Amino acid sequence: MIIGKWRFQVLCEGILRIEWAEDGQFNDKPTAISEKRPLPTTGLNIGKKGDKIIIFGGVFTIRLKMDAMPCGEHKGLIVEWERGGMAGVWHIGARSSNLGGWNRGLDCSGMGGRHPRLKDGLLSRAGWHLYDDSRTPLLDDGGNLRARPEGRRSDWYLFVYGNDFKAGLKDLGILMGQPPLPLSKMFGLWWSRWHPYSDAELRALVERFEAEGMPLSALVIDMDWHKPNAWCHWDWNTDLFPKPEKFIKWCHNRGILVTLNVHPQELLRSDSHFEPFCQQGGVKIKPSQAQISVNMADPRQKKAAVDLLIKPIHDMGVDFLWIDGDAAHTGPELFHQYWTNRVFFEAAAKARGGKRPVIFSRCGGWGSQRYPIGFSGDTLSDWGVLRHQIAFTASGGNIGFHYWSNDTGGFVGEHIPEDLYIRWFQFSAFSPILRMHCSHGEREPWAYGGQALLIARKFFKLRQRLFPYIYDAARECSEKNLPLCRPLYIEEANNPNSYHYPDEYYFGRDILCAPITEAQALCGGVRTVYFPQGIWHDIFTGEIFKGDAARRVAAPLSQMPIYARGGALIPMYSEIKPDTLEIHAYTGANGASEIYSDDGESAEYLSGNYAKLACSIKTGAKKISFKATPWSGQHAEKISKMGHVLQIHTPAKKQSFDLNIIQEGKEAIVHIPNKVNLSKQLLLDDLIRRARVCRVLEEMLGSPEHLLLSYQVMYCLPQSNPNSIKSFFKDRLEYFFEYNLIPANPSLEMLLQELIGVCIETRIGDAAAPDVLSLCTNIWASPSMDKGWEANIRWRVPPEWGSKNIAPLEGIILKAGEVAKSEIIIHSPKEINWLGKLEVGAEVALRKGKSEMTFYPQADMDLSGIREAWIIGPFDADKDCSAEPLIPSGGFDSSVEYKGKYGAVRWRHARIPIDGRDVWCNIPLFDMHKLLETRGGSESAYLYFRVEAARNNRFNLVTRNDEPCRIWINGKSGLVIESFWRTQQINLDKGTNEILIRTQRKWGDWDFGAAITSFANNGPAEGLCAPRLKVS
């Protein structure tokens, strides 16, 4: 429906496309990301009320002012929606509490204890997300990029899903494409290591893995396969691989996939493909030019890369390529890695005929689910990185990027502690891809002793046996865009507890994983596990846990906390007879499942060449019914001869019962004697425990108006003194821990919030203008929260901000299942130390009747990163102006003009918002592409900023730049930081210090960030501040 300069289309139940075009011309062509955009499915009806047009369609009600602008007031366009058990409102400029989703990778994760901040994904606790496709290039009929028409225009997709996160992910697949099903062998064991292996050494290594009972399914050959001393090369190193095709065939005969590492960003003159590529790709070269920058966004270079570089490698038998970098100068409108991945994936699809194409690369952002598998980058090797990898892997599903693989054991570190290796291997065994990798170190299981080898073999074999379950989860991923590793909130979006345990995840739909992420000497193999609603079976011990609750559980080195959901039907290969399928039925609830199978290699599954077996279980007091249908589908004949075994997992103390089996219309009743695992007695004990807790509460608190069980205690205090409840819980914490009613290591505030049924957070960020901050406090009320609670909010800011002038908010009514949001704007907080720690928060008083509880949520931020600078460029990186003239002896002058790579350039003022999403390890990043309108190739730029020090002192300077940086401090020349792997010590003088940094890039993305931290601990520095730059 077109109304003036606006167009609205309902593409499916949960997607509203909103377009605005100054010239009234709208786009129906596919874009590089929204390539699969469906046709509108729902008609729209129009009405009018006052000065607003009202449009109705599906779950949406649109209220539009005729003069509304995309960047105008929020009341100009309002969309009301209702879906997934939630109703909400979106308006222009609205922000949602996004749950994060992705990063290109985790390169250098762990430096200084810092980790990259996740960019926004699809999922939000607000129940909606706005995806902005306005700048994404279009696709022409040949699949090449085409610029959008000139003129101002907006192209938005409003996703609404409420509490049904699965529906939102399914809608994402409808718009941007579903993930393809990878080769089945990719779910086996991968070996990778940056080391100059020879043909003979790799053969010996493969045979050693086989001898240890851990046969490989994929062999990754890092960059030494090609000519030495060059990253960007496509010629085989025949000293190491005299006959590459023969070696590849040898691997294939053993059932091993082969992949090679390539750096596609450049092509060297020493490469035999150099001159043919330049000729076919239309690249002009100089006689002295040693290399070129490859740009696959150019149609001619793209075709040359496919014909001369990618296809010949596949023709040799290489199954897929590891793309270690990007080679597409797409500009800021499209992520370079995305287009690079797309070119390689489509080239593999053509080269491999009917076989499934796969690539191995870093994430390209939105739409990347179409191009698996993901390589999470070069990380450090420590417990903090392992812990971060867990949440990072699960969060990838929030944008549909489901197949992250991590470097088991970490990339950096020659020989890591034994327990760290074991725990990392256990996590990798229960992640989408099991891949070992490092830089010239040791990651072979036998390198860590007999115990490590036995445990690694145990988890590898368990993963092997679980292949039918994993492959079925991959099928569900392909059909419904649901991740293999999914955060708890994807299954229980309306459960506040599901947002508090980022180091737990579902592996598929029925297995809960909680890896150990602390050294054995520190934790003794014990951790807190939160169990979602339902019954959970420990797959190793058979012990039963009941949710919704947190428990302290023990897992020796040989085990990891892994649990099967009650009602789950988990298919596994038999350990004794690999050609026999075991169906493990876990009692405690009713359940149903489909088991999937296909040939594992071809793309024929897309046309129906697969088989499915449907089964279900019903659990009663004295009877368990299991029902199964025969295999059905085109692939059924090839799998129907497999043997089948049913294993029932039941309570240990349960009395005998009857098992009713129905298969192919035939019924059999089997009497099962008293050999069970989960107990009636345990359930009875649980009720007794809860009754005892109720009695204690009544004794301590008088007569509460009500007590809601489900492992949360809801209460109302007859006393008006809020300290009484605090003192009670301080005295009784151990009692509650004993009976597993609360998390094991909560702060007192977290404990009290969970008991009431709320979650409170305070955030700080930039508002509309550079010197304006916003403070936002959100209060999530759980669906089970009692009626009658209200909130008063007072903000806690430094006294010099004039806190007396910040009015409190009072009388906020809390409603079960909803979010109460409040925000204030603070003007010109000049006293902020832009290199220190920002400490702000709120005082939230919850009241019901005479009962009152007070909480103090903080929004502290580390501001060590440089957020404001003068920037100039781009220059030609090979011959740009020398740095000294940029700050003349008379002082810095922002009006001076210089000769840049593409013409005259002047200094530009740049500032990164406080809540900027593009943050690497707490370092805010300047988007040099966007700021300088770069065009690709070898370019450089300069940044200038000032820092004030209270005294002469040493500090750490941390930079984020893929290429070397040069730094001048107070005109003193020449400090060089070779790469972002290192922290450089610097000396600053008392008073104002002028800092100039030269940054450059030769290919790929161009982000730059810098932080000045404490020399002692790399944290926020004391006695240091960055004054605001004056902009005329």
C-alpha cells in the first residue's frame, strides 16, 4: 500500500516492510541481503482518525501522519502489533533491548581479559527488531552488485515475534534465506594446525588419530600448503606436497574431507595466476608492482577469481576452502566478508556439481546463514575465552548464523593446562563443529597425557553415537532456521531466569549443556546449573533434576554437566553395533520427535530425497506408551534395514511398570521390572522440602498473603521495614541453598529480585546530541509476578552532575509479563572523565501495600577507549605525506588542507557514542570506511587527540588495527605497534599530551580503535582524562 512517499507491505505474519522514498519510487529488486524477499501476503485496509492515516493488516496497526519523515518525530509513524503472547508498539527512533547476535570473529579475544561486544541480532526482550536495509546494494540479473538509485530513501523490515523467538527466526529465514544442510561428515572430528606439515607428516598424523580410536572426518591444511613466505598465494608448495592430487585422493579413500587455507585479499606477482587474473579481471598493473588487491565486488575480477583461483582448486578434489580474510571492496553499504563468502560459496556450488557446497570463513553478518561454516577467529587460550566462546556460539543463532566452530584449546598458546584442554574439548564435542586448531602449538589429545586422551576419546565417541540426533538438529536448522546451540531464552522467552545463564545452552531441542569454565583446582569440577522448567536426566549418572531451579552439581574431569529433557526421544548409534539405531526415551513428560536421514552428501534432500521416522512417548503412573511409525520418504529403503533398539530412562526408585509399544499398527505390552532411574520418592521428597520452606517462611515473616511454588517464592511482608527481609535472607541463605530454591552464587539483590519475580537493569548511552546522555532503567516483570506492585525510581549520578535537579519517577505500575521502561535525559555532563570509569545507577523501590524493597542497579562503564578525535585521510599508504608536518611547531590546526589519495583532504571531527555497538574488547572503533569514504586498496589515515595527565607516568596504549600503526606523542616521532596483538607502554607528561596515530589498511575492513589503560593492570587509568575537542 502506497501513501504519499511511504509504502507498507506485510511479507509474512511477522514482517512489515516500511519504505520511504523522496521521489516516490520504491524498490522491488532483490538486495544483496534481502535476496529471498517474499511477495506481500496480507492485504491492508485503510482508515483515518484526525490527522493520521490508520492502516490495518494482519497483526499490525499502522498510524501515519502524512508529513512524517524517517528521521522525524517518533509520533509521525507508529506501528502497534500483537504476536507471540505479547502486544507492543514501535515508532520512529525506538530502541529495543537487543540480546546481541554476532561478530565477524573473536580474533584476539581475551587480551587484557576483554572480549568483543556482540553486534545486534534479531532477538529482543521487547519482542521486535527493526532491520535497516536502506543502504544495501541491489542485485542485477547476473548476481552482481548494483547501486541503489540516487536520492533519499529508507527501506526497513520490522520483525515482530513477541515471546515466540522461534517464529522470529523462521521469519528471518523467509526474508534472507534458510541455512543449507552441511555435508554430514562435517559433524565429525576436524584437525587443523598452523604448521608446515609435509604430505608424509599429515599421513602419519591421520593414521595416529585412527590408531587412537578417533578417526578424522576433515583435514584442514593451513597456509603452508602453498608457496612459503607468502600469505596470499594459490600455487602448491611442491616441496611439502610433491603430488597434491594424489594426497587428496588418499584422504578421500579414508573418508576424510580436505580443505585449504586461503587469503584471497591480495594476489602476488610471484603467483602463476597473477598475470592471467589481471588480464581477465581488467586490472591495470605497473611493471614494478609486486601485488594487487583483489576486489570480488567487481564483476570482472569476481569471474576471474572463480575461473582461475577457486574452480581449479575444487577440480583437484579439495572439498571446501577456508577463507581467512575478505576480498570485496563493497564500501560501507555492505560488509566485505559477506560478499566474499557469497562468491566462494556460489563458486563451490557450481564446481562441486550435485554435491552440497560449503565454505569455512568468518561471519559476514546478516544473511550469512546461507553460507556455513563459521570460523570464530584467533583467540587466546584461557578460561575466560572458553567461557566467552560458549555465549558467543549460542548467540550466533540470533541472526541465523548457526554453525560456529571454535579453535579447541584456543589459537595462541603452545601447550595449555591439561584441565583447560579437557574442558574445551568437552564443550567443542557439544557444539556445532568439533575442530582442533592452534598456532604452531600442541592440540593432539595424546600431547596432554593418558587421562586427557581417554576423556577426549570418550567425548568424541559420544558425539559419534549422537550423530543421528545432531544431524536431525541440523535438519531442523535448515527447515526452521533454529540453531543447534541455542540460548535458554529461545525455548523460554517469558522466563526471566533464562536470560541470566549465558554459559548454558540447549544442544538441539532436548539436551541441556553447562560446560565447566574454571580450573579444576579452583572449582573442583563443581558449578551452578540452572534447570529450565521440566524434568532433566543427567546423561552420565541418571540423576534427576526438576526445574525451574538452580543447583550446585559436580562433574569430575571425565564428565560435563549434560542433561536430557524429560519427554525427549534421542536417537543414537549403538556403541556395540554401529548399524543399530538406539532411541533413548527419557520419562518425566510426554514427548514426540522425528528422526531424519539422507545421503549426507548431495543436495537431493531439497527435492525430497530423505527419510523420517516419527515416534512419541507418553508417561503415566504405571504405564509408559511408546509409539513409532516406519521410515517414510524417498530415502527410506536405504535405511529401513537398520536395527532399532528402544532404551527407557526412568526413575531409579520407581516401581515396576508396563511399557506399551505401538509400531506399524501393532501393539505389544512389555512388563518392566524394578530397574529404573528417577524416583517417585524424589518427587515426594521435593514436595516435603517445599512444605518445610513454607513453614519456615510463615514462622519468619508472619502469614504471607500467598506463596507461589515453582521454585520461586512470592511474598508480601506485613512489616513496612524493608530491612527485615534482607536480614532474614542473610541469616537463611544456606538453608535456601540446601533446598535449591535459588541460584547458587547470587548477589543479595539478584536473589531478592528473583524471589519477587522481576529483573531490573540500568543502561547509559548517548541520546540525540553529542553532549547529551540518556539514563534508562528497565524493569521486567515475570508472567508469574503478583499484581499490585509499583516502582519508584531515583537516579544516582555523581554530585557534580547536579543530581538534585534530576526529578524521580514515582508510581510506575508493574504488570506481569511486561517491561516498565523509564528514561531521563541529562544535558552537558561536562565533568565526565572520558578516559576513566563512569559510575551511574538508579535506586528502584518496589512497593506493594506496606511492603517495600529497594534495589540499586548500576550502569558503570569502562571509558578507557578513545571516543573522540580529529581524523584526516585517506592517503596512499605507500607514499602518503610524512607525519611531522601534520602537527606543526605552532600547534595543531584543523583547517590545514593536504593532498590525499583522491584529492584534497582536511581534518574531520569524529566521535563514537557511549553505547556504540562496534566495540572490540571494550575499545570503541572508528569506522574509517564510513568516516573517510574510502574506495579500497592500500590506504592510510591519521588520528589526533589530546590526553591530560595528572603527573608524569607510564600507561598502556592498546590499539585495534590489522596493520602496523605509527604513534607520535608530543611531537616525538616513531613509536611503532606492529599489530593489535600487543599492548605498548607509553610515557605521558604532566598536563596536556598531543597524540597522533597513523593507521593503515591494505585490504578488507578498516576499523581503528585505541585505549589508554593502567600500566599496572590494564584497567581504567587513574589520573588521566581526555578533554572534549573544540569543534568550530
